[in-house]
Amino acid sequence: MMSVRILCYNIHGGYDMHGKRDLARIHDFMERHDVDIGVFQEIETRPSRGGTMQDIDTIAGTDRPHRLLGLAMKEGEGWYGNLIVSRHPIIRGLYHDLETKPSWEPRNAVDALIDTPDGPLRVIGTHLSLAPWERWSEVRNLVRLIDKVEEKETHPMLFMGDINEWRSAALSKLLRHMDETMTPIPCGRTFPAFCPFLRLDRVWGKNLLSKAIATAIVSAETKRMSDHLPILIEVF
């Protein structure tokens, strides 16, 4: 059995804590950690925000050619939102709209069934709203959409992203709902990156046939690369 390494990362539009934009360092980070699948939030390719469509190629590199885009906001050919990149083929990709009413920053989830060496693995990434009532609505919609797909296909699944929930499960019905639906995979505090004390980024699993561990990567480098720490998940 081979291990699969997944990176979950809110990259802050590619800007570091000093306001410098350097997407090549994210690709280099994936290379050093031998990441098979990257699950990103706050991808920014809009020209008015300093992005270009080539940014996706810079992040993924030539060895992760399989991609699933989750466009939340568009500007010409540029966009902002979620992204999955993979070394392994994406068997099918879905875009889940999580909105129940119009929002200034629409929320979505990208849902990829990936053909890993150990069989299909369903990987879902999202970025939920800051407002608690919006997050609750979004996560209920997401669980419903996940379950609807699962009625037709049951595969090992990992769900991850910037959940924007800083409260504990004891105080958060959102987390309790998620923990009842899937198995939480602890990963540590991720925000703010320079001195993390909030667990904004989280990982859950379901139907997993292998062990999965998740770790927030804390280093001098990751404390500068974004306002969130990256999470490295290994399934083995």
C-alpha cells in the first residue's frame, strides 16, 4: 500500500505576511513535502488583484496536471476561489454551490474523485463564510450535497478547508454536526500563521480504509508564507 500526501492550504491570494506575492514558493513547498494532491483556498487569478491565469500552472507545476477549479468570483478570464491539483487523474469533478441567498463572496466546494494508486479517493475542499449564520447554512447544504453524491458512489473521503469556525465543538453546532457526519482528523491550530491559536482549518474523513493523520506545518517559512498555516494530510 502506498501513502497519499495531501496539502490543504489557504494561500491568502498568494501574498505573504509582508505583502509579497510569490506562488513559486508554494510549488516548491509541495515538492519538498512530496505532495500528491493540493487543496487550496483563496486562489487569486484576477488581474485587478495582481493575479494571472498562469498562477495555476505555477502552483501545480507540470507534475500535477489534473485540476478542478471552484470559481467563486470572476473578472474577465480571472477568478477567485477554490482549487484542487493532483498528480493522479481526476475521475470526476463536481462544483457545489453552497449559497442559499446572494452573497458578496459566494461560497462553494470542489469535489474530486481521484484515481490514486490505492484506488479512488474522494477529496472535497471548501472555504466557509465569516458570519456564523452563513457558515451554518453552508455546511448544511454541503453535507446534503455530499450525501446525495454518496447515494450513487461510496468511496473513501476526505473533507477539508478553511472552515472559519474558531469555537470548540462544545460551543459550535456546526462542528457538532460535522463530527456526527464524519470523523474529525485533528490537525492543530492554523491561524494566524505567525502565532497560531485558532483552529480555522480542519479535516474530516469518512469511509476511510487506511489510517489518516493531519499536521499543521509550523516553521519560520510557513509563518511567513500566508496568514494561515498549511495542513499536511497523509493517508497510509
